[in-house]
Amino acid sequence: MTARVLMFQGTGSDVGKSLMVAGLARAFTRRGLSVLPFKPQNMSNNAAVTADGGEIGRAQALQARAAGVPLSVHMNPVLLKPQSETGAQVVVQGKIVGNAKAADYQHMKAGLMPRVLDSFERLKQQADLVLVEGAGSASEINLRANDIANMGFARAADVPVILIGDIDRGGVIAGLVGTKAVLDVDDAAMIEGFIVNRFRGDPALFSEGMRMIAEKTGWASIGLLPHFSDAAKLPAEDALGLSGPAQQKPDAKIRIAVPILPHISNFDDLDPLDMEPDVELIRVRPGGTIPSDCRLVLLCGSKSTIADLAVLKDAGLDIDIKAHVRRGGYVLGLCGGYQMLGKTVADPDGIEGSPATVDGLGLLDVDTVLTGDKRLVSVQGVSFDGVCLSGYEMHVGETTAAAGNLAFSMIDGHYDGSISPDGRVFGTYIHGLFADNSQRSAWLQRLGGQGTALNYDEQVDAVLDRLAAHMEQHLDLDRLLAIAR
């Protein structure tokens, strides 16, 4: 089996490439094709554990779910996980190979192309169709040398490209036509069609715009795709998704405060709670305060625990959290959030930056030492209250609890996490806790709610089905299959 292949690039970041590939993966799978997603290079701190023991970007995990296939490191062979304003951890075929500043990474890329092409060839042998997602903007010609994410990959693998423009942000005609104008002639020749995404209003009003884009570029029009409002119900990969307005739920019975720190990671842990009609998530950014009527403060994972802990303290949110506990509120730390709740966090080898040992919030009697080894594993077990749980671990560091501490859970034969003596502060390394319906229901009851009638996995799959139907209606999928090669 050798798959046909089609690549989707964008005029800019956040134009809908990830969602486009997810929807098309579900649509073509429903047509009876075996489909696999592929993204040569991704940059995200929202990642997923794969069946083959590595990690990939969360968007590729959603796309694989849409296609109904297990996750593989080869779906996203290069993953960059930002650790500072200028540097990132580099993950290749699921494993950490080191850290690199942005300028240094530009020199690394040429050496990564063989690994990218290796993963791509492996996927091609396993499917009828491989859908490839580009990264950022196709028109970033300043980054074209040694490119492995967009036209560099398309040319190396001889893959036809569909260019996506986002009309919602304005300037879509200039974005699409301008991309053709700035690209190298041979790069531009790889593009065979275009899609205008996130249209609102009467499509007839933009028919002339579609005609003009096709005329000025010579590319086939694949369709004008209306805004899909349920996109917000799918797991987001980019932290830009946290910058939009939060859902307002004036009738919600449970308010949960979530500090939004600079290196927040795996924040899709919040998505199942966001779906609950009785839960309102309050995003608290540095400079904000923890509302006094919140029942829970939820500290999410972090790609840089020590740096985010410093931001939290500088903003005075540590004082707010401790006051919240004194008022009888609950605190839950997930992964990096768990590490912050302890007495100390030590980084003797400089995993996250300069070697250092810092004081944590001191709400749990545990100490953490960051190490170079990363634990990547799916887990199952039972929490402290006897409720079954499932999820995954994705972290560096080992956390040691004081003798006599109550563990948060027993997973796969070992104890995980810790609980304060008063039963108000909880810490665990388990991500995906709230995607487990039983666990989410138990937590809602603990916080004064009625549990849940929501099956999170079924909800996500229902949204993917609606997205696929939306694309079938508005895009020329037959034309896409004809272009693929």
C-alpha cells in the first residue's frame, strides 16, 4: 500500500489548518478510506502520549482520533516545546534530543529532514491517504532555507499543496494572492488549490472574491468554508486558544479558577470541565486575583515549572491560593502544578534553565527534583476515594512525599501524587483526569455539584462527525482526492 498525499498550508498561523485536517480525516474515513495525519514540524506545549511510547502535538492526536487510528510518533516527527521566549525543547520521533535557541534550531533543521522523511515514508505504507499539515505561514520566505515544515517538505516529498486563508481576520484576498507573489516560482507551483475558511454571512457576497483569487493565482477553488461554531468544543493545541473570551455561565453552580501562566502545558485538561453546563472556568492571568467564590483552584501543567512558579509568586497569586485554602476551598495541581504545590523544586542539572532550587507553595509535604528522564505512559488505576481513573503521565522529575502522606492514587502498581492532611489540597502527575467521566463526576460532587451526565469522548466524536459533514457540504472533497498524489 502506498498512500496518496495532500498537504494543507496556511497564509498565516491559526487560520484553521489543524481543524481542517481533523475534519477531512473524519470525512474521508467515513467514505471508507484509511487515513493518517502527518505534521513534519509542530510547536506546542500541548502534547499527547503515543502508543509507541513517545509524544506528539495534541492536534495530531485529535486528527488521529478523527481517523480512528492509534497515535504514533511518526505522525509528528519533530515537536518543539517552548521553554523560554527564545528557546525550546526539541523532540524527534517522540524522544527529547536536546534544547535549542531559535537561531540554533535554524541550523539543526537540515539534519532533521531525513528523520521527517523517514516518518513520512512509514505512514505512506500504512494508509490510502495521508493528510499533511504545514506550520505557521507558507509565505515566511525568511525561514525558507532548510525548511522542513512547509514548502521545504512539500518539495522534498513531492506533495501537492492546498493553501488556506482565514477571511475572519481580514485581508484574505491579499493573503492568498500575496503568498503566490512572494514564493519562489517552484514553491508556488506546488500549490494546486485554495480554501477560504471561517466565512460568516451570505456566501454569494464573496463569490466575486473567490473568482478573483482563482484568476490571480491560477489555483483551483476548493470552497468557501463557513465558520464552524462547535470548533471551540474540540481540544485546542495552541495557547492562543486561551487568550479568547471565556465562556460566561451565570447559572453555573461551580466556579473553578485557573491561573494562566506563560508556560502552561497540556491545558486540554480543562476542556471536559468547559463542556459541563454547571462549571464556569475563571481564567486568572498575572495581575488578576482568585475570586473568593471559587470552589477549586486548578494549577495546570507547565513546560517550565520554576519559571511559572516565579511568575505566580510575583503576581501574588500564591497569597490568593493560600487564602483560598484558609477559606475552605480546594486546590488541585496537575503535573507541573503538583510540583509547584510542594515544599521545594530543584533543578540541579539545569533541565529548565540555570541550576537552582526554589521554594514551592508549601501546601503539600513533597519535594521535587527535575531530572533528564521523561516519563511518557498511559495509566489506569484508582484514586484515593476508590473511583477508577485513566489518563497519562508526561513529565520530567521525581516527587518524593514525606512518610505518612496520603497518596492521590494507585496506578499500575505504584502510588501517585499526594493529599494534604486536611483533605483540601491535591496533587497528581496524571493528565486527562477530567476526560475520565467517573473522575470528573466525582470531582463535581466533591465541589458541591450533582456529578455529570456528560460522556466526554462521545461529545468530541459527535463534534468531529458534525465537522466532517460541514466540510462535505461546503468543500469539493472529490476535487481534493483528484489533486492528491
